[in-house]
Amino acid sequence: MDTPFSTQIRVASHEQHTEAETSTFMSDLLGGKLGVDAYTRYTEQLWFVYKALEDAAGSLRDDPVAGPFIQDELMRAGELERDLTHLRGAGWREGLVALPATAAYAARVTECARTWPGGYVAHHYTRYLGDLSGGQIIRDKAEKTWGFDRKGDGVRFYVFDGVTNPAAFKRHYRELLDAVPADELEKKRIIDECKRAFDFNGAVFRELGGEFPLSA
């Protein structure tokens, strides 16, 4: 195929990406219809997923497929922990529970990291590039809606201090995708896993929506 792999992934997953972005929960959150408790619960779920991604990162640094994507400036778990300390206090881990959809999502990330580096790349792409891009909308809304300091505690997850030029970084990331050492069949599998990652994300949003329904 002449179409770059990064383009193939973006085009193939567009429908699932849109569904996740326009979920009822996210629409209500961005619309200022939900309280900071809903934002906090969402942040908690992100922590489980990013812990799965980053706990596996060390073992994949030298992998020819996944290794090039393991970049310290992307790591988010520490920033999520700072945000959760601000949102829930120092004891934020007490009583912390993953939604069933989140647990399934994190388990799949862990499984891919252990058995299939190409699948790990699919999850890495959907999360990090998504939060580096669309996540900035969430940060801006959160600052305005709940009064967090600009790029401060509560929204540090969305602040990629190590990425000084996001446009250049995303361009380089797409080049890494285009250079993935995989044949066409493996690339199709990675694309399918990317779609699955968006489906996992959508399932998390649906369960969050069930926890925070708007009264009629």
C-alpha cells in the first residue's frame, strides 16, 4: 500500500474515535453539566489505564516494534497521581475502584504488553496522541468550570511539559508509526486493536454515564 500506516490507522479508527469523543458522559462533562466529582471519577479511571501502559514500558524499551514509542516525556501516571492528590487528598488510593470496563481495558493493555508489542503500540497511540491533542480541550474546560489553576494541580495530566513543540512531536510520532517493522497483515491487526482500544474507551464512558446520569 502507498498510504502511510499512520494515515491508515487514523482513517480506519475515525468512527470509533468520534463515538468516544461524543459520548453522553463526555458531552455532559465538557458542557459543564456535571460536577467536579464526575471529573475526578474519570481521572481515577485514566490512572488505571496509564498504570497498565507505563508499568509495562520498561520491559518494552528494547523491543524493535514498541521500543521507539516508549518516551519519558509522555509518561502520565505521576501527573495523574498529583491530580488525584489534589482532587481526593493524600489518601486517594483508599477505596479506589476501577469500573468493570476500565478493568477490562487495563487488562487488555497488560496482555498486549506481555504477548504482542504491536497491540501495545495500538493502545499507546490511541491514549497518548489522543490526550496530547483532544485532551487540551478537557483541560481548558476543567480550568474554566472548576477553577483549577491554569496547567496546575487538577489538570497536570493534560500538561506535557516535556513536549515543547506538540505539532513537531506528533509529526515525529506519525513517522514512527509509518516505520513500524510489520507486514500488511500485522498492520491490519494493529489497526483492529486500535479500534478495540477506542471501543474500550467508549465502554468506560458509558459506565461513567451510568454513574453520573443527568436528572430529567
